[in-house]
Amino acid sequence: MAENKRDYYEVLGLSKGAGDSEIKKAYRTLAKKYHPDMNQGDAEAEQKFKEVNEAYAVLSDADKKAKYDQYGHAAFDPASGGFGGGGFGGFDGFDFGDIFSSFFGGGFGGGTSRRNAPIQGDDIGIRINLTFEEAVFGTKKEVSYQKIQKCASCNGTGAHEGKGVKTCSKCGGSGQMRVTQRTPLGMIQTTKSCDECGGSGKIIETPCKSCRGTGYTKVTKTLDVSIPAGVDEGSRIALRSQGSDGRNGGPAGDLIIVVSVKPHKIFERDGRDIYCEVPITFSEAVLGADIIIPTLEGEEKFRINEGTQSGTTFTLKGRGIKDVNTSRKGDLFVTVAVEVPKNLTNDQKELLSKFAESCGEKNHQKKTGFFENLKKNLKKNL
């Protein structure tokens, strides 16, 4: 049997010969990680929790640790002539969860004081889809979601028509039982949940038919929600106390709404600022013109000067999106893109050729400057 066990140092993630402080620190971390209250229904975590406690029970005891360091698991295996006898040197049947409770004050030990204490209800998260305009200007949306709610039939008692609840005779209604046990750390007195009432202090004789004795049911709730102007992709809206009901008089959780925004066909958003690209003709760029640009409020005329280059960006201050928490607005950035004409007639091509000849180099400063710099760099490299 001993040969199937993992090395105790390996179980705690330690090197052989680790000191007391290292052993205690590793135990605290792993016991908390694998404790059944933190991993309900996880059989693997429960097994690891037992394994961690078993390793700690040996390595935290100087005498057992010394024998384990010398003989390994054989020191505890009666079949191998070990001295342990009942599992861990006389601790057979000991609830190692009590060691954990002694370290952490019962924080995860299932004590009734915790069970009967007010517990806040769970938060509930849902996602809503908005158009670009809905996110920018705000809107109202109807949302539906499921939550855990106190049973209306029994008002959360779990008993049929509020009757049939009696005080547990085993614990006197406290839900707690004190036990004293001998542990690797000495005699420890702990408080356990009453095994008769499960720590509630009450026995339900006739369970409520609606909730089957749990006191809570799952319901679908519908709310009208106001979405503030300026929300963005990933924004969260918290509706306090609209989540699942709490237990033992605890407050309800929150409803957390996560926003998803559909892309716009024209605008791109970066925080409060918006960007768009507007095509202009060759003639408009050369001669200047009043062009139509899109804004959040609709189309507007905008004057561009003659000689406007493709890629030029104009900034319209305060024409962006309102900050969701303040009255400040971002800016609108409009970039113009000169569209080169296609499918020209012969007459149009001839006119353009004459136009190009008449312009010469003096009307193309960027092109002239580019080739001048290119010639200079070529000379340097020769």
C-alpha cells in the first residue's frame, strides 16, 4: 500500500529536508486551494486535500518526519514493519479539516456561525448589443435574465406553507457542535456543523413543494434599463441589488450589464474621439471647395482650401462623443482622400496633359523636394 503513495514532500511541492516554516507555509496554501468548501463537488480536489493533510500530519511532527526521511512510507506501513499502526501513529479517523480550521479560524471549515451568517446573493452578468448611435446618444433597453429568488410560497423558510419547522434537538438550534480532538498539533477544540440539521439549527418536517425545501427558486426577471450616452465596447453598467437574493438576511447581488457595440459604416471610434474618411475629387482638392462631411448630428458643409493634399486631416473640436461620466466631448477627425478619375476620354486626357505641362515642377513642391533629397542621398552613398 505504501508504494502507491506519492512522496510527501512532492505532495506539498517542497524539496526533501524542508524546514518547519516551509512545510507550514506550503500546507496553508494547498489546504486553502483544495479545501472542499472551495471546490464543492470536485472529487479530485477533495482527494488532493486529503493527500495534503496526510503529508502535513507526518512532516509537521518532528519524530514522524525523521522516521519518514529515513524510511519513507515504509515507516508507516504495518506490513513493512512500520511503527505507525493506525495510519498516522495513532491518528486514524482524525478529521484533518480541523487542522485547517485551527489555522484559518474556521474560515472555510463549514462552521455554523458562517452558515447562519448573512450571505450576499450572487452577481449576475448579461451582455446587450447596441448600435453605434445607441451607444453614442444613450437609449433604453428591456433586458431579461434569470436569478435566484426567495421562494414566494414559503417566504424562504423551505417549509410547506411556513409550517413544519422545528428546532434541532441535537444542537439545540445553534447548528453547532463542539468537539475536542487530538491532532498532530496537540489537543484542539473545534466547532463543527451539526450533522443532524446541516448547521441550520432547524429541521424541516414538511418541505415546501415549490422550492423542495431549499427556500429559493429560479425566476426570470425583466427590467427596463437606461443606457447612458457615451458607453463603449466593454462598458459595464451595474444595477445594485438586482442580482440573486441573499441568504440569512444578506443583501442581494448586482446585475452587471456588459455592453457590446456594433461597428459603424462610416465612423471609427477611439474613446471620445471619432474618425472618418471623406473622398474628394481632384478638382476639389486643386481648386478648393465646400464639401459635405458626416457628423454625429448629420451632414454638414465644410470648406477645404485650394491645394489640399490627399491624407490631410481636419479636426472639428467638440464634435465627438460625450464622456459617459462628464459633459466633456471628444473631437471629430476628418481625413480627405483625393479620388483619381478613371475612364477618361481622349479629350479629357489631352486636356490633362496640357494642364500637367503648364504646371511644370513649380506647382509640385512635395514631388520636387522628394527627388532633390533622393539625389543628395545617392551622392553620399557613392
